[in-house]
Amino acid sequence: MSQVWVVGEALIDLIPVVGGEISEMVGGGPCNSAKALARLGFSTTFIGGISTDSYGEAIERELSNSGVILDFVHRSDLPTALAIATINEVGLASYEFKLDSTVSFNFNSSWLPKEDSEVIHIGSVATLLEPGASELYKWLSKKSATIVFDPNVRPSIQGDREIYRNSVERWIDLAKIVKLSEDDFSWLYQSSESEVIANWFSRGTEIVVVTRAERGLSAFTRDGRIDCPAAKVELVDSVGAGDTIGAVIVEGLLKHGLAGLKADVLKQVL
């Protein structure tokens, strides 16, 4: 059995580079997290749709070269989803998407695995777009694995806060660890972080990690809050940064177990 399943979309990021050219890069939050976990040495299986088109071939090749197991990939001749990135003057990325009728969100119980895993990391747009999101929810609700959820909020896909918030909230009921950005939080909720997180704890969540860009991140447990400063680096762009943090959280979970992620250990992990 694979140590961790990473569930969600794999797509192609179209990123502008110097000279007006467009760089085509394998992306999608779950895909990025799967690559990072495999490179950290964990037995990692990616669960998602991959097209038979040229973009899909590039995705499969990169996942495979990173050591990701592809036994549960659903292959189809539907096209690959595209994320068109814009990088602002300080290196932060925003996205527009081409998602309709793509393989990247074609989740269905007919091909989702009946087996189980130790940890399941799920999130991003795959947990939002219907009907695939509901198929994933029904499937995941039957699993015994420890679930890590990253909503990776994309208002350009669903601009109605209430609809988006309701989508996120149902996944909270399954997740033991939730990771999201400060921007995700402030866009989704008018209440304070502490109020929202207290509600999540009352429903079974054990750890919440909030990333804060150049100010580092905060981890919340039932015992309190830990703040971790960011290392000082020259930012080129922020593409995939949060997905890598998600992989680090899963690394800590696999090494120490959920019960072992006490404040002192969690601070070392992050």
C-alpha cells in the first residue's frame, strides 16, 4: 500500500517569461504536492485524470520521473486543463483557467480506487468543480485514511463567496489537517481566523496551517498557535510554493503521526 495518495488535478501552467514567450509547465496543486512528496522519498500515488494529448504525455512523464506511482490514474482522450498565469511585479501569481470538459476534473466512482491509504492529501479546484467534486466527496467519506485538505481557493473560477465557502466547509468535516493561505482565509470568511478555526476544531480538525507569504506561516492546534517566520530569499515567482508546504505537512504527518505533531515537533516540521 502506498504511504500517501494525492488526489486532484494535474494541468498545464502557461507562464509568461522574459521576451514575451510563454513557458508550458506541468502544474496543478495536487500534482505539485505529489511530485514534492515523491522527491522527499515517500511512496506517493497520484489519483486524477491524465489526457492522452501531448500535454497529458508531458504530465505523465514528469510525474513518473519524479517517482510518483500512477497505478490509479484515469487516462482519457478528453483534453488537459490549462491555467494561464500572470506574475505581478513582486512575483505573485494569479490565474485564469480553461477547465470545461477536460480530463483533469472528470472524477467518477467507476475508476476511483476501492483500496485505502495511510494518508490522503486532497484539494484545489478538484474539490470545487461539479460533478466531480461530489463524486470525490462520496468516495473519500468512506476512507479510513488521515485526510489533509488544501482548498487552494481560486475566485476566478467561482466568484460567489457563499457557494465557495459551502464547498470548502463540507471538506472540513473530513479533514484532520487543513492548510490554506491567509488570502484564502480573508476571501472566504468575514469572521476572524480564531473563530473559524475554533469551529473547525469542534468538528474534528486537529491542525490548521495558514501560510502568510513573506511573513511565514502560522500553525494552530488545540493547544495554541505557533508562528514560523519565512526564510529570506529572493522571490522569482510564487508558483507551487503553497503546494510544497502541503507536501512538508504530509511529510511531518507520515514521520510523526497525527498524535505526534505536538507544538514542538510541528514547529520543527514547518
